[in-house]
Amino acid sequence: MTSKKERHFMGIRFRDLKKTFFKKKVLITGHTGFKGSWMLLLLSFLGAKVIGVSNQEVGSKSHFGLIKKNIRFKNYFVDIRNYMKLKKIIIKEKPDFIFHLAAQSLVKKSYIYPEETWTTNLNGTLNLLNILRVYKGKCNVVFITSDKVYKNLETKKPYDEKSELGGIDPYSCSKSSADLAIQSYLKSYFVKKNNVKIGVARAGNVVGGGDWSKDRLIPDCVAAWSRSLKVNIRQINSTRPWQHVIDISFGYLVLGFFLNYNKFNHEIFNFGPNYKENRSVKEVISLMKKNWKKAKWVNKKSKKQKESVLLNLNSNKAFLKLKWKPFLKFENVIKLTTQWYKRYYEDNQSAYNLSIQQIKEYINFIK
């Protein structure tokens, strides 16, 4: 008999979510990235036939590099900026679902390599849109953009899906442009195109084990603390909607689930915790220290580039329509993340086993 908690799980039962993706062809762009590799693992766990498309192989010191040998999936190293190669893959594979995560996602790197950032984030998205515009098969597509698409007014008022878009740094502005391109195509080309269902997901500040990207708070902390060094903190009072990668991955799957049943086509959803639960950088690292006793840091504000201090998302639409919400509270998000790295560094546990264990714990929790 299904429990009340299982029935409440994101508006659907977990077994229904598994049934939807079991043996379905699911294409992930950016599967070698942090979120992409967790989506790869989660979909494989659900029994999907996963196809990964990324521009290049990544090193062994990445979540993908550490788990890939334990997963069965089809791999394509193709740059999404190459229209013809991407089109050939989609026509050949005929995916039932596409999750578009491929992007240049680092703000600091976007200042150094603006052209790469713009062409990857905007032109890559346009390529996929143009392929889908003439695609004859059936497919459910989730475009993942970012919470950074919003014009940040540094106000406590949370941004909902109708808030003005904009961005200052090359990353934020390129993602805003990609988001606008998606909306333009939906209204221009997909109004009567019923074979392709499209949804847009906006989320940010996703954390979890296996992220070693530079210039991100938690990866910077564990990189320093694993060598008994202090970490430089640029904006200790900045607030963000911190959420765990497993929580947000299930959110993307839920949107894909509903698209598959002809619901919420062409709609945009923010994915994040209640904006009243936003926490500061200081709270994050203070909580990490409880699980990493030797943690040390110094507040060293950067003067070279502008960073947002306040960023609040209103995710009520996802709460009400998708019946989705992050199940992990802030304390659990940081605890799970810190424990993953601690066990990896100090107990020499494999990244794959750690990640699968946390997925199973999460599923048991929501059931």
C-alpha cells in the first residue's frame, strides 16, 4: 500500500516516475558536467537508455570521470555549436526526452573567455531549437537555463517567472539571451507543433558531491581544506537559494514527466527552496565546519568583478503546479554535500558508491 508521503512525492508516485523513464531514450547535453553527470547517474538508476552529448572528455577529477565506468550509456563527444553533428545524433537516436544542460557555466571564466561563453550558451541553444523546429519525431524537451537570467536589482523581493530578464557578466547575459531565444521560438515556431513538448527550468546554486569547478564556494572550500589550507571567501554575506543536486535533478525529471503527458507545454518554472529559506555564504561554511573540523577561511572581497549579493527566487509555480519542492532542508543539503567529500577524501570511498548511496537514501526518504 502506498504511503501518504509517497503519494505526495512531487504530485506523483515514485514508481510512476520510474515507469515513465524506464527503457526510454533520454539525451542529456552537457552530461560530463556536474549536474549533467548526476542526471546521467539518476536516469541510469531509473533504467533509462541514456545518450550523452558533450564537447569533450573531462579529466578523472570530475564526477563524470569518476563514475562513467560504472554506468552503461551511449557517449558522443560533440560540441553543441556544431549544428550538423548535433542534428545527426538526434535524428539517429530519436530520443524520447532531451535535457539540455550544456553550457559554459562559470561566471569568472565568462570574463576571461566571453566568446566561448556566448557561443556555447546562446548558439548552442539556438542549434537545438532549430533542429527541433523541423524535427518530425515525438520528443519531450527540458531546457535548463539559470536563476542568473533575471535582472538582479539587489532587492529582497523574489523573482518569479514573469520578472524582467537581464545580466551584467557574460555568463548571466548569455543565459538571459538563450532564455529569450527559447521563448521567441516557442511563440514563433512551436505554437502548432504538437510532436515536440518544451519546458524551461530556471535554477541556480546547486551543490552536492563531485563538483570540483573553480570559483564555486563549496568546491573551493573542499579543495583547500583537503590540503589543510585556508579558503578565500569573496562575498561572505551573499545569500543564495542553496539546493542539493539530487533534489533539483528530480525537479527536472518531474517537468519532463508532465510534458510526456501533455501538461505544462511551453511553460517556465523556477526551481528552488522557499525564498525565505535563503542562507548566506557565512552560514554555509559555518555549517560545513561542523562536519569538517579543520575548516578555515578568510574573508577576502574581490574588487576585480561584480558579484550579486542578493538573489531570491519565487518557486511557488513549481510548488503549486508540479507539486514539486526540495525535500532536503538547508542543514541536510550542506551535511550531505560535506559528508560526500569527507568520505571521498578521508575514507577513500568511490564517487560512484557514494553517489548511488545518497540517491538511495534520498528515495527512501521521500518514500
